[in-house]
Amino acid sequence: MTKTQIAFRPKKANSGRTQMYQPESVKLYVKPVCGWCRQAEHWLTSQGIEFETVDVIEDTDAFEEMERLSGQTLAPVIAVDGQVLADFGARELVVFWEGLGKSK
């Protein structure tokens, strides 16, 4: 058994399903020893989504920004085109992503 298990199955890019939301900006706030953070990075990469990763332990200004955006200090936090999801796992990220762009 591995220490970190991926709890999701990414969709194949050309599966014939609805196209994924294509963001203008994605910022992922992470902590170095965070399994949920690694899962989020893996999911974003597997979907071909470009994103900026910010280590909030190494960068105190980024930690304060993450706390201001999310109202808490837990990671990961993702900011996508002005919408924020905080303290999430892979399944919550998938649901969040599926809801992006629907209100526009």
C-alpha cells in the first residue's frame, strides 16, 4: 500500500464528453508535505491545465494571501479566475471544476 493514493480517475482528454473549463489563471497554494496538495497538482497536470504553484510555508506573503482569500490556513487552496476552493480533496476539486464557467 502506498502512502499517497489518488482518489480519482481523470477523464481522458478526447472522451467525447463536454470540454473542461479553460481558465485564464489558476493559482494553487500548497504546503510541502501535503498529500491533498500533491493530488491537486496531479489532477491539474493530468487535465492539461496550466497553473502556478505557491509554497505557503516558504513564502509568508503567499500564506497571508491564501488566508485572506480562503478565510483559513489549511491547504490546498485554489484560486481559478476569481473563484476559490479551500481545504479540498481530489473529488471536491473535480466537482468545483465542473461548476466553473456555468454561471457566466
